[in-house]
Amino acid sequence: MVGRFLFFFLQCLALCVALPSFAGEITGQVLRKDGAGIAQAVVFVQALPVGVAAPTGPWKAEMDQMQREFTPSVLPIAVGTEVRFPNRDQIHHHVYSFSRTKSFELPLYKDEEAAPVLFDKSGIVKIGCNIHDWMTATIFVVPTPYFVLSDEAGRFHLKDLPAGNYPLAVWHESSLAKPEDTVQTVQVGTQTSEVSFALETAPPRPRPGSRKGGGY
Amino acid sequence: MRGWWARSRLRTKIFLVFSGLILAVLLLTLGATQLVVSRQTQATLRHELWTTGQVFQGLVQERTSRLLTNSTLLAGDFALKRVLATYDATTLMSAALSYQQRIGVDLLWITDEHGAVLADARGHQRPGASLAQVSPIKEALTLGDAASVIAEVEAGLFQLVAVPVHGPDVIGFLILGQAIDDVFAEQLEHDTGSHVAFLTATRVFASSFSGAERAKFVALEQTASALLAEHALQEPFLFRLGDERFLSLVSVIEAHLSSPLYVVLLGSYDEAFAPFYMLRRRILLIGAGGLVMALLVGVGLAGGITAPVQTLVAGMREVLKGNLGYRSGIDRDDEIGFLANAFNEMVGGLEEREKIRDLMNKVVSPEIAHEMLQHGVTLGGEVREVTVLFADIRGFTSFSEGMPPQDLLRLLNAYLGRMSRIIERENGVIDKYIGDEVMAVFGTPLAQPDHAVRAVAAAVEMLRELAGFNAEQQAVSPLVPRLRIGIGIATGPVVAGNVGSPERLNYTVLGDTVNLASRLQSLTKDYGTALLMSGLTYEQVAQRFPCRFLGQVVVRGRQEETALYTVQRDDVGGTE
């Protein structure tokens, strides 16, 4: 009993040390070179500033299979997140990835719940369905818990950041630049910091197996 | 000078015309056949080659697409993705071998997503070696999609396909290859019927030739560039390989090589022409047979037509030579037979006529006989100037009494024969024999301007001949009396013609001149000379013979005087 109390106390102490007295915000826009906003871009903190302790998990996330598509198609998560892949269709799916970041396989399942998959390494994980080639999605595993998806206009809003200098990077599916090459250091203080990214994107190209509509 | 043709025999002409015609027809047939068939075959061959080119393109495309389908299917195989994701070289190596056998390709490589070799079913590629710059992996890497290319791999020509393996992002590449080798070329040959060769300017990669032909074709490597440079692409040309000719077509195939890759399609020209050659041989054979037969028939026919003609010609030669007894032995019912019969009848007629002429010559002099045959025998006559000669043996009656009649006749005939020949030699005509007397006429029926000269010359010759004759008779028998003659010659107009009844005629001369000549003959005894001629005769012969005037006399039965002359010669002048 005493041990439990002691543990709780220590937790509270750590929280007090980790969280500064106030939290900052970063807003901005991800734009193409021609000025158009880029939606579905992941803006994330590449590494935590010295002295800033990250909140720890366990974090959970979900990627549904609905109407023979993955939803969402781009899912940013923090390292250490467990992702569930619930099948909401009336047919079997076989979710897998042989990406170097995470290789896993959820053999054919329909009604029962598949075991959640733990993503313990940062990087890009392409998700596919073995029996439906057009079904693809991307799970972007971010090294820190600070990340956000840009909206339709390419705008993003990162909240609750402790003060510090953050290396901020962006990733998009069709970006020609690697995320580490987009890093911008942003100072987070009491005010909201503004930052914008300009990305060079490749024109979208059809992939074999992306021909949806053939049915099953 | 007549040409050779005109001098040739009828048989040769018929034969030559016959065989020439057949030969012309044969050559014309052969020429026309050759022209038509050759054109047709060439066109067919060109079309076949063109079709082969199309089929060939289709086959190559079909192979590429099959390769692409196979590799795409294999790349989508989940087991492959799973084993690829292990990135375990040994496992991948064995898997590659298994996949290669399953699909039946000649080459199968597996690389990682950057083009580094993970496995090579044939074990040639070193694991880890980068193929990122090698086609078609380079193109597949750039595109993120399947790419295919024809390229050289380890000294061989391959059709290569590279497809990305999605897991679902690109986790590697699968590269499948089919060799473009002799086996493939032979299969194409089997499918299209034309030889196929894949070559660059410096090297023959594959060909459907085998054995000696292959050796010959590969030996062409040095000349390959020349061969390719010489002929425009897609333009058929005739290519000779050893003894065989090929209609060939060169096209370029897109490939990743240092120099352009060509495919040469070779349709055997000789093979295509084989039926035509056989046809030509047969036509020649049939033609030669026909020619020989036609020649034989021609020879027979020409012989059949000309042989009787030859017989007739030979007969005609005989007739020309004078053999009128010749008869052709041709017995036919056609025109030739008619001709032969006509010939025989004609020669028969000639023979009969000749017999008559011969007989006539014995009865009448040849000239009269000729005149009669020429102008027919009609009563009446014409006035002509002639010279008439009478020759008579003196004292014939007296010595004929002492001789046996046979001996007398023999002597007379011998004498008359000798005298007659002399007269005839001078173209005189024996008008008649009156016992031992000869009457001859010069200048009719054939007109002779020198009839007087001829008469006198005959007379002089008769007298000389008589001397010889007497010497001969004496030599045989000294008892035979010497003959002495008197000759009277007169020149002047006479009536010459046929005298007698229409059934029986005599060609003779009548008139005062005849009487004068007879009288002169009688007068020779009185003047002691063997020859007496009238003044008119003298006038015509004075230039040719030395004459002597003997006097003027009124001949019995004539009003005016007649001058008498004789030839001044020893044997004439004597008065024996």
C-alpha cells in the first residue's frame, strides 16, 4: 500500500518536472511550390528538445477496413503505439506489411478481433491487404508524440508543446524530399509560433493494383 | 548467186521449217511459263516474308507480354513477398530456383528495393551486387512499375522483364528473362517457315540455321555489317548462303546493346522456286520428247512427201540424159501418184515421138524431118533460092552387068553412105536417090546464106573421098572397078514444099534450077571434067574456090546460054 502511494507520488513529481508551467503552440501551412495547400501531410517533431520529457504511452490507434479501403489512409502515430485493424466489412481481409520499419501479417479474418500491432520503430509502414491489391494505407511512425495531419488547406496546429526549440519536419506521400531534409527549428514559447513548409511533390502515379472497382 | 536456202533440198526445207516451228513453240511456252511463274512466286515469297515479319513481331510481343504476365503474377504471390521480406540470401536463392522451374524461364533474379541482388536462380550474380544501373531494373526503379527490354546478359541475348514486388510498398524487384537463342530462333522458324537470325553488326547472337548452314552463317559475322549496310531496312533482297538463296528482310529490334540489334528473316528462295524448277524440268523434258517425236514425224513426213518427188527428179534426170525408157514405179492415188502417172505418160509420149523422129530421119533427111515436126506436114510450098547438086556414077550400067547383084548393092550402098555423109556434113539435104544418082539440096528447108559454097565444098570433098574409096576397094579386091562420078551444081530459085496427096507427101524441090543441075551433071562427060557449075553458082563461090570458065552452052530445054565453070583442081579437072 505504501509502495503504491510512493509510486503515485513519484509520478506526480515527474509530471510536475516535465510539464512547464505553460504550454506553447505551432501553427502553419504545408504548401506546394505553387502555393497550393497540401492535405494529409504529417507535421511532426523529429526530436525532443533537451530537458523536455515526452509523455509516455501506451498509445492506441485504429485503422479500419471499410468499403474495402483502409480508413484513414494516412495514420501518423508515435513510436510505441498499438494499432488495431478492425474489419468492418462483411468479407475477409488480410492486412500485412513487409516494410522494413514494421513487418507483420494479420492472416484472413472477418468477424473476430485481430490482435493489435505494436509499432516500436519510427518510419514509414505501408499497409496492404493481401487479397485486395488496391487497398493500401500508410502508417507514419513518428519518433515523438508531437505530430499533426494537415487539413484540406494544408494548415496544421500543434498544441501543448512545452517551451523549447523543436526540430519540426514534414512528410507527405508524394513529397520528393526526405522528412529529415525538411527540418525547421521552431522556438516554442508563450506565443504561437508560425511556420510553413514548401514541398516539391511528385505527380500522383497509378500503381499496379490500384484499380479499384473490379470488385471481388 | 542463189542463197543456201534456195539451193537446199525440199526435204531439208520441210524438216527445218517443221523443227523450227516446234522449237519456237517450245521456247515460247517455256519463256512465258517462266515469266509468269517467276513473277508469281516472287510476289508470293515477298508476301510470305512480309507476313512472317508480322507473325514474328506478334510472337515476340506475345512472348514479352507472357513474360510480363508471369512476372506480375509471381510478384503478386504473397509467399514470394513473405520470403523476399526475410532478405535471407540462402532462402531466396532456393526460392528463385523453385520459381524459375515453376514458370519455365531462362533467367530469374530477385533484388531488393534498391536493385541490389538478393538471388540469381542460375547463381551467376553475386548477392549484394547492385543492378540499379542495369536495364530494365533501372527503368523499373525510375517508374516504380514493370519494364521490359532486350539486353545482353553474360554473352547471351535475353528478353528481360523487371517488376516491382509490392509489400505493399516496393520491397524488391523480380527480374525474369527468356533467352533469345538458337532454340528460340528454331521455334520461330518452325512457327513461321522462314529462317530467323538475331545479329548486330559484329555478332550473330542466334540463328535458326543448324549444322553446316549455321557454320556458314556464323562465318558471315565479318560481313554482317556490310550485309546490313548494303540493304535498306524492310526492303526484301536476295541473300546467298553457300549454294542456297534467300529472300531476306532486315528489321531493327529495340534493344539495350552498344550497337543496333537486327533481326533478319530469310525465306528460302530456292525452296519456294523448287516447284517451278520441277515444272520447268518437266516442260523441258516433255518439250524435248515432243521435239524428238516431232522431228521423227517431220523426217517421216518430209520423206513421205519428198521421196516420190526425188524419184520423179531422178527419173527426170534419166530422161534428160536421153533414157526415154525410164518409168517411175510410184503407185499412189494422191497428187503425187497423178504426177507420177503423168510423168510416165509424158515420157512414153516422148519415147514414141523420138522413135518416129528416128524413123523419119531414115526416110527423110533430119532437117526435113525437123521441119516437118516443127511446122507440120501440109501441101504447098515456097520459092527459095537454093543450090542443087546431082552426082552420078559414070558407066554404072556397064559394070553392073558383070557383078553379082549383092556385091553391086553392097558397093552402091557403101558409096552412097560415104557421099551422103559428106553432103550432110555440109548441111545439104539428100532429096532422093535415083538409082546410083544422088540429088541433094543446099539452103532448104533451113535457110543458109552460103548454100552455094557449101554445095561446091561438098562436091570437092566427094571427089576426094571417092579417090580414097576407090583405093580401099582396090585394096580389098583388085577386081572391083574404079568408080568415076560426075557432079552438076546449079544455083537458083526453086519451089520447096510437100508434093503428093494429103495421105502421102514428099518434101522436095522443083523448078528450072533442078533441071539445070541435072543437065550439068550429064554434061560433065562432054567437057571432060568431074564437076560443072552454073554461072550463078560461080558468082557465089568465086571468092572461095579457084574456078575455070569452060564456055557458054544452051542447055536443052532452056532459051538463054548458061556459063559453065569447074573448080580448078587436080582431082577435079581430070577427065577420067
